[in-house]
Amino acid sequence: MPVFVLNDKLIFPSPEQAEKDGLLAIGGDLSPERLLLAYSKGIFPWYSEGQPILWWSPDPRMVLFPDAFKKHKNLRRTITSNKFEVRLDHRFEEVIDRCSQVERKDQLDTWITNDMKDAYIGLHRSGFCHSVETYVGGDLVGGLYGLSLGGAFFGESMFHLVTDASKVALWHLVELANRWNFDMIDVQQNTSHLRSLGAQTIDRKKFLLLLNESLKKETKIGNWEELISK
């Protein structure tokens, strides 16, 4: 199938028209309106510095259903030890910057470009993007960030500077997802690390059906730390 070239119109082709590797479209921009539209249709941007914007909708898609999260014994001990302090939406910009510096296997440079940072920071300020952060002794040592729409959280990236820091962040995201009756955490890519924590692949058709149902729920817009304290 052809890869679609986007223009100024806020429109995407059907995800079902994506290439086998998930590539759907090229071009467009990272405006808040386009990003929110993309995620609502199961599409996300992923590209490297110097490339045009590339839009993807993989098949199969990897998701973590909150009830399927594997709370391994070692991680349970870490949680109950209270070694980590966990905060929400406190230092989002630093979290996304740290994630952009993570060295990843078979990846020469980061896909979290400066334009991507600016776009997601903008969505954070609008109340759609959120971070879960872990601290030791007041120092930020791990975390994750992503976008929330309806009953779905779209995980973008995570980082850790000490062992289990990002897993603890994910644990708390899952706890919050259960509290707020979220349907799923979209983790996009199939990795052994995420599989070990309970993530699973589902075909794109099922993912899109689940997403459409999730979008009927109210989106938790705003600073999440403030929302849970109310």
C-alpha cells in the first residue's frame, strides 16, 4: 500500500491502510490538534532528527492491561521498602529530556527530537500529557511519560538511573489506571522487558475497537497529582 503524504488538513488515512511495518503516513506537523487526532485513531509519530515526520500504526500492537501487570516478588519488596518517592506531573520536562538521552539497542540516535519534546511539553501544559516520577533522597532517578485520552494511556518512553526506578513508576501508573478504571496502557512496541511485566500483543483491529470504547470515557485533563489529591 502507498504511504500517504499529509498536508495542512487535519486528516489521517485509516490505520488499516498502513504498510506491513506499521508506517502509515509522512509529513504534516506536531500541532496539539494533529497529535490528539492521531492518538484518538491509534496513530503515533516516530522518526529521527533530520527525517520528515513519520506516522505509525503497528499490527500487532503491544498493550498492557492494568489487571495483567505482573507484580513480581522482587518488585513488591522494592515497593514495600518505600525506597522510592513517587510524584506525578512534577518535573515533566526533565523526564522527557532524560528519556531522550537513554541509549537504546540498535538505535543510533533518539526519536525524541527537540520538536517532539516541544510538542509533548505543550500537551503536558494543556493537561493531556503526564509523567510518573520516582525519587531517591529528593533526586529524580526514574520515570515515564505519555498521553492520556479517555480510558487509555499511551506510554511514550521511560528511563531509570537506579535499578527498578522505571518499574516502580510503571507500578504506580498501573495502580492509578485501576483507580480511574482505565482500559489499557498502550506501549506500542513489542519488547521482552514489557512482556516480562505482563504486556501482550493484540491485532490492530482489536486494538482500535478497544480504543474506540475507551474514548467514550472522560479524559483526566490537568495535573494528575492535583487531581488525585481532590
